[in-house]
Amino acid sequence: MGRELDYDIVVIGCGAAGTAAALSAAENAKKDGIDIRIAILERADFDHRGGNSRWTASYMRMKNLDEVADNFVEDMMAFSDNYSDRNYIETLAKNAGSTLRWVQEKGVDFDYLPTMFLTSNRPRLLPVGGGRAIIDNLSRRASALGVEIIYEATAWKLLLDEDGSVTGLNVRVKGGSSLTLSVGAVILAAGGFQGNSEMMAQYIGRDAHKIKPVCEGGLFNKGEAIRMAMEVGAKGTGQYDAFHAEPVDPRSKREEAAVMTYPYAILVDNNGKRFVDEGISTVDEQYEAVARKIFYDLPDHIAYMISDQKMYDIPNYEQALETDKPAIVADTLEELAGKIGVPADQLVATVESFNAAVQPGDFNSKKKDGKKAVGITPPKSNWAITIDKAPFIAYPIVCSNVFTNGGLATDTKGRVLSGDDQPIPGLYAAGETVGLYFGKYPGGTSVLRGLVYGKISGEHAVDYISNLETLEV
């Protein structure tokens, strides 16, 4: 007989990828008539479980529940300047529809709900109830099949046998003590490292500690899964010095307090000067670049959206303001400048020169309208409307970290690869723990790939365990 195991499969992380992996493993074991023990380890308590998944709206880059958006693979490759793994992306596209149907069978409904993008280049399908609905439904189904969920437990070290296969896991529990679990396979689904200021400084660079996670779930993503895999020879991939960025209101404590009305306004730095073409493209295609520019290029890493009462005439503008804080309001530009702490004369000059540059044409908030501001630097390509209807309004905007791009390399079975591109026996990974993205983030793909590769990892981990048992008998 083989060695005694505490668990045949341990999944680290209780987000979308982790719950998909655990449920997939449990279902496949049951289908194959294999009696195995599966556990999910979650560093948070029950009320805070799920990392980023708990808080995300979970936009899906899908034409419908069965088909990915047009040009899905080519867009993802182009956004990465062809650095991303094409096989990984093609497998994602091939399995996306069937995976979402599988999630739907577990009780999660999907719909084209309103998003914070008033203009969009690609469709966004959403789970009703967001990421919380995904983890609640998948974890409940997994528990019904005997999966244990162990809260306030953090894995910190992988143990290998003399052949290099995963055999154990060191786990630190509440109170600080550590125990060793004997395991057959491990699936890493513990997110990225945006909650680890040391790793953020190491990979992202100076002042990275000032970039707050877009939601409190990100604070639980501390990178141990990535580090402990690398300690046993795992290969890293994805752009380690980059992260998916989003412009948010720094005054707000709520998750994803995005300010996405800025394409209809102007953005100024704390000197009162414009620094970007606010209308260069649909908001879903440009907000990340704007957020990054605010962090990397602006003094004090902050910008201000400046607008007037015409913003309130824009249909559904409330959807694009995810912040729970009100606008800063003033009867004059000079007064507004005083309230946000920028030089009054410069803000007035910026607005006046912008107004003078606005060209005639029909304003259309729902699509690129070609209504420009020209003869100024930078110009504005769309949605250029004058700012002259008091009271004037402002929103502060900073860059937030939605998730980090760097992670582990896997194959299309979810197996973690070594530096020599060989699978490490018994080690799998899914979700944001896996490195995929370089350059520009292709919106609506992160939760989707977490679900797809969580499901795939669970299936293959069961096959691996089954083969182990066959060899050991």
C-alpha cells in the first residue's frame, strides 16, 4: 500500500479558481468511483473568504454564455505584444463556454447587466450576484460532495519526495503554530501578491506600497503560493513589474470605487494641468493606461476629474461612478481649485484653453463621437464638451491594484512547470497565481480563466491521484 495521506488533494485559496478546482475534483472523483479526501485551505475567516473573487463584479469577455467575444485569442495576444502563451489562451477560449454552463448548472445565473463602462469595445457577461455568487454556489456544492474548507490556515511551504513529487505541505494556523500535511497533489489558487508590500516593492518598484488593492480581498493575496512554488523550481511568467490598474476615488473605502465618467470631463494633475487625452478610446480600452499614468507620471500619484453640471445630463452616469463619496462642488473654478489644492490661476487657464479648443459637433455619450478639442496639448479625441455650467465638480482619482500580472507558468492541464518546462509532479495552479498578462489587460478574462483552469486543474489532479494509487498498490 502507499503512504497514508491527510488529504489526496489540497486546494489553496477559496476564490473562483479554488472553488472551481475543488468542485471539479470532487465531481470527477465521484464519477470515476474514486474515494479521495479534498480540502480547501483559506487564510481568511468565513466572512472574508474568497480574496478578490468575493468583491469582483466578474465581467466575462463573452458574446453569450457559449461563445467568447470576437477576436478573443487575437486580442489577448495583441494586448501582450505576443508575450502571452497562445496555447493557454486558445485552451481558455475553447473551454470558456462549457465552463460557464457548468457554473450555471451549480446555480449561478448570468446576464448582460449594466456595467461601469458607458462605452465599451467588447461585450461583458456578468454573473448575477458577482463573484460572491460564484464562490458561494461552488463552495456549497463542493461541501456537499465532502470537500472540507479549512479557514484561517495559510500554506507556506511545499514538500517534495526524493523523486521531486509533491508529498507534503506546511500550514500555519491561527495562533502562529504550524503543522505538516501529507498530501497527494496541491492546486495553488491563492491569487497574486498585491497584499504583500515587500513583493510589490521587489517587482513593481518604488512607492509600490502606496498602490492600494482595489478591494479588501486583495489584502489576503500575499504571494506565498507563488514563492513556495518557485522555491521548488517552478517557472515564473507574466509581467512581474506590472499589474492590472483601475482609477478609483482615494476617499472611498468601498471595493472598486471607480471613477469612469472622466472621458466626458478633463483630468488634471495637482498643478492644474491636463496630461492625457481623456477621450482617446472607449473607456474599457483606456482606463488602465490612465490609471498607470496617474501613478507613474504624476506628482503625488493623484489626478482630479474636472467637470460641470452637464455631467448629470449624461444617461446612466451613476453607473460609471462606483465611489460612494460625493463630488467636490464649487460655484467657481477658483473656489474648486482651493478645495482640491491646485493652483487656481492654472486650473482656470487649463479650463479656458480647453473650452476654446472644443470643436462643434454632436455629443454622443454612448459611442466614440469624434467631437474633438484641437490645438491644445494633449488634444481630446472624443466627447469634448465645454466646462462652463456652474456649479463645477471634481473627483480625486488615484491608481489602484486590481491584481498583479506575474505568477507561475503552467501547461494547458494546469500543471505547474519547472524552469525547464517540465511539469512538477502533483503541483497545479489556476487563477491569478498563474502568470499570463503582459502590457495591457484584456478586460473580462481574469475570473473567466480562473474558472476554466480551476476546473481543468481539478480534473487532472484527480487523474494524477488515480494513477498514483494504481502505482502504489
